Amino acid sequence: MNYFTHARELKHLFTVIMLSTVTMMTMHAKQVSAIWPDGTKIDTWFADTTHIDVKTLGKQYVVTDYGVKDDSTIVQTQAIQNVIDLAASEGGGVVIIPEGTFMSGSLFFKHGTHLHLRKGGTLKGSDRIIDYPVKETRIEGETCDYFTALVNADSLDGFTITGKGTIDGNGLSFWQEFWIRRSWNPNCTNKDAQRPRLVYISNSTNVTVQDVRLVNSPFWTNHLYRCDHVRYLSCYIFAPTENIYAPEPKRGAPSSDAIDIDVCHDILINGCYMHVNDDAVVLKGGKGTFADKDDRNGANSNILIENCTYGRVHGCLTLGSESLFDHNIILRNCHATDANRVLWLKMRPDTPQHYEYVTVEGMTGKCGSFLVIRPWTQFFKPQQRDDMPLSRCNNIVMRNINMCCRNFFDVGKSDKYALSDFTFENIDVQDKENAFDKQLIERTNIKNLVINGNKVSNN
């Protein structure tokens, strides 16, 4: 089965799953909290899931009206960029990708411009790295020179990506090249194999990405850096997890994270489907022994992920591996069909980290491990620092959970981090490993935790 066929089958699965998700949402509606985990009130902005009406965004610039050809075999970066530039010069408007497939390299949206993809319309990425210029950007917890994304938006207020069409990263050649490099050099990092991201939005506010299909990204699918008040509504995010023959079968799209949130606050992800060959929603922010001293790094706060469905992903919600301080994070009323992990707290021994006030509630479905806390040592570079802070995870709440797990409690201790104030409340799980051990976490609070039909004591 090729990855295009896989995507079509998953589209049908997505429809079926979303119907069950609506039922699940109804079941949990009375349990939805209006406060953040630290007790502060959730702003009413998070309750607004109204979809943007593209007709309200200004003049529409259909790219084929301005010299762009309906020809999927040619790279038309400059022709499409000219339409974006024209819209910006005339006061802004909506750049329309009509029905058809239009191939491009990096595009840069400007003040007042928007992107709309009509049903049947596809913006397809070039599979040549030369079509993605190198600029200063943000990648894997570092600010550096690297390849730009297919869709780029920087320092914009009110930018939108809308429509029932598709942004297709055309990642197959990039994935194959990565796996060939990795087989030749097992120490090959993600950045060693030159690949563009699909969508990169930075230094922006009041952003909405809705309804679109974001598929086959060569690298991370969506990356937000220093953004606030960003909404992902009803998006379909996919990258294959196997059978790309690169150089052998059963290898998927490497590091194709669904949504990376990097030094951001006030982010809403609602009603999305995510199936990628890496983590789904990932909190970034910086890495390294002195990362907290670099003002280009920073914290994430007020992140709400709700009413989503996960296919196969490495982690539904992952903090790290390049993350410093995460506060007020909620994952609620979501369903996982085949997640490797639900909540994954990656602890880098070379980086000062503090994860606090994180709540996972209303989860259903199937997973490998539910809670994972382990040292993360892939490509880490420890340095000497006499005042190195002890990393911490505290005030983590899991409640109203009903799942089938291989390992509900996959937790390890370390002298590099401390774990405290975890709550397990109203949880009923099947757990093959049955490894729950409250002694591994200081001040573990248990309220109605049932594992394999047996109630766990709080004593």
C-alpha cells in the first residue's frame, strides 16, 4: 500500500472516528473545566471555535487569474509569490488555490494576506531542497540558519489558512534520503538530512488554521514560534508511519510532528485529526545546559487541546525534548486509536526543565504507554554548570480516563529531576504491565483509580 492510498483510507477512518468523538464530547461535557490547572480562569477566547468566513477577509486572488498554471509538473514558486505580493501591495486579501495541483517552493505571506485552498485544490511542495532558501529560523529548540518551510508567515496579525483543500509536502524523496543517511550513519540527526517543514508561523498573533488537510510533510508539519492566540480548528494532519520503502519497508515519515508549539501562549487545538510518524502536539522552547539564559528560548503557557482524534502517533501530548518551562497545559476529551503514548514528559539531563500544571482528562481509546517520564538522551550535549537547576515535574493531573494500555505507568526516577504532586482520579484502565508504583512520585494523590478491575489504594 502506498502512502497516498493510506491517506485515502484514513480519511474514511477519520470520518467514522469523529462521529464517535462527538458522542464522547457529549459524555464529558459536564466535566469540562473553565479554569486552568493552576486555578486561574480560562479566557473566553478559548470557547470561540467559530470558523472564519473567507468572504470577510477581503479581495480574493485566484492564482490562475494571475498567470499561475494548472500544471502539477512544474515548480511555480515565483508566480505564486507574485500573487501574494500583489495582494499585499493592494491592501491585503485572500490568495486562492483553486481546484488542481500547484507545485511550489517556499512562499512568504505578508501583512494582510491569507491563504485559502478550495476543495480539490492542492498546494504541493517541491521535492528539491534548492527550492527552500536558507534563512535564520527556529528548529529543534535552536535559532539558526536553516531551510524555510513551504508556507511561511512572520510577524502577522490575523493571518489565516482556510478551506477544504490540501497542503501536501510531497515528502517521499526527503524521507527516503533521511533513512539512507541514517542507515549509513546511525548518528545522523534530524537536521543533517536537509528537509523543509510544511507550515512555519512565527512572531504572529490572532492566527486561525481551519479545515485544511496538512499532509506528507518532509519534516515537522506545523511549527509555531513566539505566537499567541492561534487556533487549529478541524484540521486533518497526516504523514505515513510505514511502507515508504526508504531504503526498506515499514519506515515512515521521520520527525513529521503534527504541531510543534515553541515559546508560545494561548493556543487552541480543537477537533483535529492527527496521524504522523512522530509526536502529535509537542511543546518546544529550547535545549542545552544554558538554554534558560538565552532570550530566544522561553516558556509555553495556556495551551488547550480538546476534542481531537489520534491515529498512530508517538505521543498525543509531548513536553520536550527541547522544552524548558511549560505551564497550564490541558489535553481533554480526546480519543486515541493507536497512540504509542498519551502524555510523554521527556526529561533531558543536559537541560533545565520545569513542567507544571498539566491536566489530561476525558481520554478514551487505546495506547501503548499512558504516562511516560524517562530521561531523554538522544543527541544531548551536557556541559559543566555549577548552578544547574534540578528539573521538575509537578501538579500533573490525570482524570476521567478509560483506556486500554500496554503500560499505564511508565515512569523512571533520576537524580536529574524530581517528580511531585501527581493526581490520578476517576481512572479505569486495562494495563498489561501493571507497573503502577506511587512511591516513585512524591505526594501522589489517588482518587478512584482502577487497574485491571482492581481498585488501587491511596495508602
